[in-house]
Amino acid sequence: MINKKLKIGFFGFGCVGQGLYDILTKTAFDAEIIKICVKNKTKERSIPAHHFTFDKNDILQNQEINLVVEMIDDAVEAYHIVKYALQNGKNVVTANKKMLAEHLEELVDIQKKYGTSLLYEASACGSIPIIRNLEEYYDNELLKSVAGIFNGSSNYILSKIFQEKSTYQKALKEAQDLGFAESNPILDVGGFDAKFKLCIITAHAYGLFVNPDEVFNFGIERLNEHDIRLTTEKNAKIKMIAFVGKKSEKEVVSFVMPHFIFKKHELYYVENEYNGVIAEAAFADKQVFVGKGAGGHPTGAAVLSDISAIRYDYQYEYKKISKNKNLHYTRDVMIETYIRYQNLDDLEGLHLQNISVKHESKDFKYLIAEVSLENLYHSRSQLVEKDIFLVSLGIKK
Ligand code: HSE
């Protein structure tokens, strides 16, 4: 039952903030935006100046405001805003995946303690309603895995490269101009953004809080013309895939890295800023969700859905946390991996096993071998410094 009039304080008026404002106006949603707090005092705004403040306390200390909608870029500042608001009786809707991935466990405890609600559907995979589905629909179902394309910018870049033969730099610039990319695009192309979303999804899929620092991520920055040619010759594409799944009854594994995706795969035709999520469950079997993963309106639509849910006093219950107390995180799996390299010595720390393909010509050296996720994780900092590119062919069973 709808039981309250929402009086909202916005933090941020960038791509998502403006998208949401536009949606709220166009849908004549019954809520009042009391103030919008922004950082940049000189930026020209699309709505009159009296809507804005530069002082966060105009929202946080305002007793009239009962909902804070946080859409800023700065994860540290967002954490302080969200924590303070929850501790002071305000419900919060946020889209900040980095902040959530890094502080989720603490924030869940805070909202329980203070009886406030923290919702964040927009933080993972934009417009795809995956969090509430994992929380409610897959409540008792035995989830084998949740995997897919979780970052719109890198998918946009890869689409432009594989479909239109565009260059990496040009496609990245477009993704930035369209407002898809983070202000530091290494978060997108390096697989960090997808990893933050993966950690949030892991909490709702399995009731497990995994520190993002524990999760291996590898990006697309080093993709070169040889990788592209070889992939195209094999009638495949490369997509950045985030994966979380059960290794055994008690173990959960997760990672983010480029994958070869062939025509029969459900994600082959998921292009541009679209995301795709595949949930595999014991009884429902495979289910595929596809939708826009970035952009003001799609992300704003997910924020609106949370705002609407707040009116019904909706809260995530995190039932799986108490149900799955014995679960723990592991990197003890082998991944069949394509590795393009310059010097074999650079791969020493990977302790390659079962090399099945090895090609060495003057300017193109690659091999396909099995590598443990643990070794990939511990070698990450060395790997990203060299001209090395990795593509997964999947977990070895
Ligand atoms: N930079 C993010 C992406 C925005 O490209 O997916 C949406 O979270």
C-alpha cells in the first residue's frame, strides 16, 4: 500500500540525475524534489538555479526530506552521504556501484540497525531488473551461476570494433561523449566497473559479501589487431564477461575477463551499451535478461523503480545471508585461456598447464593453456604492465 509522500533530495545532476529528473517530470510521478545538491558551481544547468544547492547539509539536515537519491561520481563522498542519511532516518536510493561493492556489508548492517531502506537496482546492469529478481524470484531456486555483460561502455567499444571495424580510441571517445563511460574510463575498460556490479550481484545471488579486491578482473585495453583478426577468422566476437557461480555446494567463484563468444551464444548479439545477464538455475534452467546498461534514461528508469518501491516500504531482505552461512569464496578453478604475449618469461607466474595451441610468428605470439584463477589473480599487476592480452574460453570442468 502506498503510504507516504516522497520528499526527495538529489545528489548529482549528471547523466543519470538529469535522466531521472526528466522521467519524473514526464511521468508526473507523485514526489517532490526539494533540493538538488551539485559540486560544480559554474556549470550551466538545464533547469532553474533555485533547484540547486552546493551544501550537502541542505539535504542531509533537512527534516522535510525523507528520501535521498544519490547519483554522484565520487564513491568516497557517496559513502559518507549514504551512511549519514541512513543513520539519520532517511531512506536512500543509490546507483553507485563502486561505493556499494566496497561497503555493502556495513551499509546493510546500518540500514537494519536504523530501520531505513537502501535500494540500488540501478547500480548493476542499468535498466535490467536483476537485483530484485535475484532477491525475490530466485529466492529458493538453486542458482548455478549468474554471468554476462555488465559494462555498457566496454561492450559499446567491442561492438564498434567487431561490427564496424572502428578503432579502440574512437569508440572509447564515443562512449564518453554519449555519457556511458565513467569519468575515469579505466574503470570501464579495465573490468573494474563490471567487477563492482558482480560483487553486488554476488550478495543477492548467494548471500555472500566478497571484497572486490579479492576478485580477478582483466580488461580490454590491450586488445590489438592480431586478436581481432584471429577472433573474426573463428567467427567469434570478444565480450567482457563477469561470472559468478557455484564451484561446489560450499564454494563460490567469480571473475571478470574478456571471453570468446561464438554465434550460438545468447550474448553474441548483445551489442553497444546493452547488457545481458544469464541466470542458470537448477530448475528454471537458463534465463536471459537483456537491456540497456548505461545512459541517463535507462539508468534513471531503474532509479525510478526503486523510488517507487520506497513508497511501498520495500526493503531487500538479504535472506540468503543467513541461509548460506557456510558458503565461502574460492579462486581454485582452472580457466582455459588464450594468451597473447611478447616474451614467454612474462608468463612464468601463471604456471601454465596443458598448452593446447602455441603460435609464434615475428609479431604475433599466442598460446592456449589452462591457468588457475588463483595464479591469474596474483599475477595481475605484472600482466597489466606488459603487452599481454587474455581471453577466456571458459572454466575447465
Ligand atoms: N560506465 C558504466 C557502463 C555506466 O558503461 O556500464 C553504467 O553503470
